[in-house]
Amino acid sequence: MDDDLITERRPVAFPQVFGYLRPVTGGLPRHAALVDCLTEYCELHELALCGVFAERDSTMTIQSPAFVGLLDALELPDAYGVVVPAPSHLGPKGLSTERKRRITKAGARLIVVRHFTPTTESTSSLGASYSFWPQGDA
């Protein structure tokens, strides 16, 4: 799939998405910056960010309170998908794979704001350009 706006190909108006964040270093300022990143991305891509679920505990379990809440929100009739700043917000590899599976099983799309690829150049802050990398079924 290319980098077109997702709503250009679908007859929907402002699909409802939910953000998901994992604990990160930097405390509240970093958390606020990540929420701003999700908000800006959603506005740019004509998505309605209906809420952000954030893990408050660094313990990684599949059935964490925030992830269970996210799955519950995805059962709403107009829920379209989940938006994350980067793949790492779904957790380490094994956990991430299972969370992707559960998001897809819920009939939602996983939208990654910044898909990290190895480069020799350093990446800039959250102001970097956004790329749309769908995960799962289209």
C-alpha cells in the first residue's frame, strides 16, 4: 500500500481511532509530546482521535489495563483503528506480535505514525515527516 491518505480510498468521514502509548522516559512532557504527535497525525490524515490509552506500569503483559481498555473501545460500532507513534509502543517483539493479532482480530487497523527503518542519518524529533504504514489486513 502506498502513502496516500487512507480516507482518500474509503467512503468514510473522519474514521474514529484510538491512540495507544507505552511508558516512556521523559515523564509528563514526553507523554504530552506523544499525544500531540498522535493528534497532529490524525488531523493531517482526517482521522478522529477519540482517546489515548496509556500504560502506567512498565510491566509488560498482554492483558494490561490500558490494552484491555483499548480492545473494549475497538468494539464500539464506529471504531476504525489504533494509532501508535512507533511499533515499539506495542511492546517487545513477542508481545507486539500478539497485540497486533488482537487488534486485527477486533476488525481494526493498526496505524503507525513513524515506522523506523535503519538509516545512517540521525532522526529528528517528533517534528519529522509522517509516514503511513498500515499493519495487518487492509
